[in-house]
Amino acid sequence: METIYLVIVIFLFALAIFDLVVGVSNDAVNFLNSAVGAKSASFRTVLIIAGIGVFVGASLSNGMMDIARHGIYQPEHFYFAEIICILLAVMLTDVVLLDVFNSMGMPTSTTVSLVFELLGGTLALALVKVSQNDALNLADLINTDKALSVIMGIFLSVVIAFFFGMVVQWITRTIFTFNYKKHMKYAIGLFGGVAVTAIIYFMLIKGFKDTAFMTPENKVWVQQNTWMLVGCCFVFFTILMQVLHWCKVNVFKVIVLLGTFSLAMAFAGNDLVNFIGVPLAGFSSYTDFMANGQDVGPDGFLMSSLLGPAKTPWYFLFGAGLIMVIALSTSKKAHNVIKTSVNLSRQDEGEETFGSTPIARTLVRISMTLANGITNNVPNGVKDWVNNRFRKDEAIIADGAAFDLVRASINLVLAGLLIALGTSMKLPLSTTYVTFMVAMGTSLSDRAWGRDSAVYRITGVLSVIAGWFITAGAAFTICFIVALIINFGGTIAIVVMITLAVLSLVRSHVIYKKKSKKEEKSETLKQLMKSTNNDETLELMRQHTREELTKVLEYAENNFSLTVNSFLHENLRGLRRAMGAVKFEKVLIKQMKRSGTVAMARLDNQTVIEKGLYYYQGNDFASELVYSISRLCEPCLEHVDNNFTSLDAIQKGEYGDVSVAITALLHDCRLKLESNDYSQLAVDVKRANELNSQLSHLKKQELQRIQGQKGSIRVSMIYLTMVQEAQNVVTYTINLLKVSRKFQINNEVI
């Protein structure tokens, strides 16, 4: 019996290694976002500094491990077998859940997932125990006070981080303005002194208070001399930052890199429990059981030993830090998650990852109404002064950066302070929540959310926040179910759950690789947004347009064929799949139009006059093509779903033949567009005309059937709709190819 528990503990550590890799992939955005977004140094330099911070923070972390030992459940009421069941369910749920979110490029919270997994697993076993023992109740088994304080701390951090990020950034921007180099003469020394002192105070005094070298005597001395230490640090670093400024050193870069180090260290100190806290609790439980509980067995040995403070061996912390550094340096998923946060907080307009939602539109309207009301009651002199401090056209932003160094400094310093404060209070604040919401608050104060982008940014923020709540719900529910399955299923259930977890991870990895390949072409748009040469911009614009329109024609080819074949064979599942693809493609079309409009603005006026009309016509034809297939698919789906009479054999034969020819035309047009070869365009135009004539003939035949009162009117109506939309597909496809040729080829060649 002891062997199976030893295997489980070993497996927990194996999962912990994977969890460390997955967790760093998710949380790297927390401490890399600002340094990467502001281009404060090369990506390699930022990674090295962050890696050192992670390693130091992990190696010195210990105080937070108690959360996994007795933060949620009351271990004195649980037997060894039950504790192992809870811990195994938590780890199985955690690695799968985090990997899924990473693959989607969405930052989620490892802290929230751990807390709600522990709650779900504990509640499952607690319900079983209460049903079997009338002397127990849920309050005896679940540490409700601690669980509530942890949850409140996590969710309050969202509001606090956003509010302080907004206020502190507004004050800082008012002082330095966007042209911060003009206002750095003496203010930079004071700002640098405050920033670095705050980092040193919270990271060295608060963050290190549970480390080995902080003996009780040292803690007493620090507590008694806190203000003296703060004052000395402030004076020293204020002078140092001013001297560095006089020596032509960019103090903001120093603050950003130091903040990256401190935030990485705070992340490791605060979040390491999320990755190895559970396996360490399992290891501690196993060693205690082997030493004291073999006489009564795993189902009779209570785990009161977990009430004691965690004493994590140094080699576990050292090894965890090493794994985290390696994962940080090599994980592609980490870089993917960073993109979401940087994109939502960037200063200028560009490709918007997220669409628009009714909630976001309502919030924008309410905000505009409030802003207008406040503005109308503010004196004109005050408004003019504030507007002069927030002139975005003077912004000093590095080439390719999303925002400037001033905002990056506030992001890092403020997030580091809040996280370190939570760590010192033994509250596992979510580093994801804090850093993300600070970044959103500072970007709002910097007026990065203009009228043309606010609705998309708010949608993105709401999507990420919704993802956090989904994480909480999914973590709780899945872990609850897994814990029950393991509890009642025993060894067989454990093997099955482990197998399912491994298969889920493999599937997620395969899907992510496919998704990455599909997104490789988006690099063209990134290069386009960075280009400053008009000729180069035009060529990149042409390449980007070919890539996007090729995708539209590929979609049209596949979905037209799927819709027609599914309808003719009354395949309801195929029609539903086609309808789902239609809805997704409509979103992509809106994104394509939005990003294309922003990209067109980078061309000079003459080029826009010559080529702009063809570009917008191409987008319109692509949009109409997608909507034609939508108008074809929707009535077909409704017809089959309602089990209405199908087409007769003649109608199926006629339409089936012409649909094959239309699919072939779509295929050939896609190849021409992809290869940028329009030499045989006249042939395709002739084919399109012939197909439209054939479809017009089918329409006349069907109208004659209706007049002769042959067949079902309902069937005739759906058939006429299919013929009409097929004509639209042919017309829009050939028109798309015509205007694409005019946009892609120089005037003198056309």
C-alpha cells in the first residue's frame, strides 16, 4: 500500500516540474510586459535580468508554502489517504488548465487556480466525510476564514491595482509629460529616489523577512530602524539617480530594469507555492505517515503535522528556481502570452486583437458621458494646462515599442509594491491580476484608449477578466469531480485520470503548434506597421492583402462546398459546422478591415488616391462573399433542422453539378491571388459569366415549376435562395480578383 503513495508523491513532483514550466509560461507576462513593451533593453538582456530575479526569489521563498499545507483545508480532520487524494486532484487539474489558457495566449492566474482547486478538492472530500460522520460539519473541515480572506485579497487586488495604476500614472505624466526629457532636470532624481527606495524597502525588508539570514534579532533591528533605513535609502538613491542623469544615463531605463528584477523576484516568492506547494505538502505528508502512521494505515492517520509551519529544504527551492529560469528562456508560449498584455496597453493604434461587445460599447458611452460632464465644469485654463501635459504627439517612444519608459516604470514599481505588500501579509495576491490591471490603469491615464480603440481595448480587458473567472469556476468544478473520482475509484481511477491529463496535454501541444503555423503570416502586418518607407510599405501592404484575401477565398471554397454537400445529403452536423465557421469568419473579416484601414494610413496621399479605392473595394467584395455564404448556409441549416422536405433528384443533380464548377472557380481564383499571377484572368471571367448564365437558367426553370404548381413551394423557395447566393458568390469572387489585380499591379502594367 505504501508503494502506491510513494508513486503518487513522485508523480506529484513530476507534475510540479511541468507545472513550473507551464506556470512560468503564463506568468512571464507579469514581469516582462513593461520592459518588453517599452523596449528598455534588448529582449535577451531583459530575460537575463528577469531570470536572475526569478532564481533569487525562488531560492529564498518559503513563507507562502503554508497556503498549500493548511490554508484551505483543516488537516487535523483529514486522513493521509484523503490529503493525497486532494493534492493529486489539484495537480492534475492545474497543469491541464494552465496549459489550455497558455495555448490560447490568454494570461490567467496561477494563484486563483490553486486556491479554487484546493477549495474544490477539499469540498468534495469534506462532503463525503460529513455524509459518513454526523459529528463533523463543513466548517470543521474547510478553513473558511482563511479561504475567504485569500479570495477577497485576490479579487480586491483587481480594483486596487487598476485604481492606483490610473492615479499614480496620471500624476507622473502630469509631472514629466510625454516629452519627458524636457522635464527631467531635477525631478528625475526625486522620482528615481522614491522608486528605487520603494523597491528596496519592500523587496529587501518585507520580501526577505522569512529568509534564513533574517534571524529574530535582525528582524527586531529592522523593525526598530525602519524609518532610518528608508530615509538613508531615499537620500542615497535620490543623489545617485541625479548623478546618473547628469552622466547622460537614462534613469527611467535603470528603474525599469531594476523593477523587472524586483517584480520577477516578487513573482517567484509569491507564486512558487502555486507550482511546488502542493507536491511539497504531499512529500511532507508522506514522510510523516512513514515515520508515525504505518500502524494505523493511510485511512486512519490524521495529518495534524501539516498545521506546523513549512520548512522547505533549500535544494527544492534551488531546483525550482533553475527550472523556472530555463522555462523563461525557452518557452514560446510565454512570448505568446506577453503579446496579449502588450497589445492591450500600447499607446498607438494598430491591429486590434479583440472585437467589440455590447458591454464594452455601453461602458464607452457611459465613460464619454461622465467625461463630458466633468469637462464642462472644469475651467478652460485648467483644461488647457492638462491637455498640454498630455500631448501624445510629443511622446518619446522607442522604435517598435508599445509605450514609453515613464509608463513602464510606474507599471513595474507599483505592481512590485502591491505584490510585495501582499506577500509580506501572507496573502497570495495574484501577480497576474495586479500587473495586468496596473498596466490597464496606466494605459487609461495615458489616454491610450482613444475613441477609435477604447471599445476594443475594453473588450480585451473584459475578455481577460472573464478568463480569470472561468479559471476559478473551471478549477473548482474540475478538481471537485476529479477528487470524487479518485476517492471512489481508487488506483484504477488514478491511472485513468493521469492518462487523461497526459492525453489532454499532448492534444493541447499539437493544437498550439498548428495554431502557431497559421499565425506565422501575421508577421507581415507587424513589419508593415514598423515600416517608414512608402515603397516598402506599399509592397508589404500588397503582401498582407494577398495573405488575407487568400484566406477568405480558402474559407469560401471550403465552406461553400461543405454547406452545399451537407444540405444535399441532409447532414445537419455538417451544416452546423459550416454555420460556426461563418460566424468566426465574420469576426475575422471585421478585424481584417480594421487593421487594413490603420495600415493604409501609413501610405502617402498620392498612393492612397491611386490604390486606396481598389483596396477598399477588395475588402468589400471579400465581406460580401462571406455574407453570401452566410445567407446560403442559414436557411439551409434551418430547413434541414426542421426536417422539411428535401430537394428532388432533378434539383439535387442540377445544383450539385454547378456547385462543383463554382468550387473549382474559387480554388483557381485563390491560387491566382496567392501567386499574384493574373495572366489568365480573362479565362476566369469567362467561366464566371458562363456559370452565372447557367444559374440564371436554373432560376427560370424553377420559376416555371412554381407557376405550373409542381412540387413544394417551401422547397422551391430554398432552392431559389441557393441559386441566388451561388450567383453572388461567383460575382463577388471574380470582382475580388479584378480589383485585387488593380491593387497588386502597378498602373503602367494594367
